[in-house]
Amino acid sequence: MLAKLRAVDVDEFIYVWPEYEPVWLHWQALQTQWRVGGMGGATGLDYAGVRAYLDEVGLPPGEERRELWACLVACELEALNAWAAIRDKRQSVENK
């Protein structure tokens, strides 16, 4: 069974496998932790902020935290790739 979660600020639903629902909820909570610089937009998550968040929610060092960290980094990389693709598409349209 898939968990049905409301996408933030979007009038549609996304579906997440139940075992990834906690990762998604942590990912959503960390959206204030993006490093932004220059004209390129976000450059990545502020890892010190992510670590502070994980400490604050009481996730002790160990396998579960390392697994969550790996999932969050994967989400970060995909978000950066998606934003880069959007930027490239926008620039390509503007240059025509």
C-alpha cells in the first residue's frame, strides 16, 4: 500500500512507499536548510543544519541515521538536478 501525501504548495498528490514516508517527512522538514548563493540558486543542503535537525529530533548516531542521511543526500542531488534541468530549459527558451 502506498502512503498518499499532499505535495507542499501544489494541487496534486504524490505517492510514497510506506517505508519511505519517514524520509519524506524529514525531507520536508529540512526545506529551510538550503544553501543559496549567487545567481545559480540553491547549491545544496546546509549539512550542519541537517545534523542539528537530526540531533533535535532525537535520532542518535547509528545505522538508522546513516541510512536516513543517504536518502536525504539522494533527495538533495535529485532536487539539484531537477532545478538545473528547469534552469537549462528556461535559458534555452529565452535564447530563442
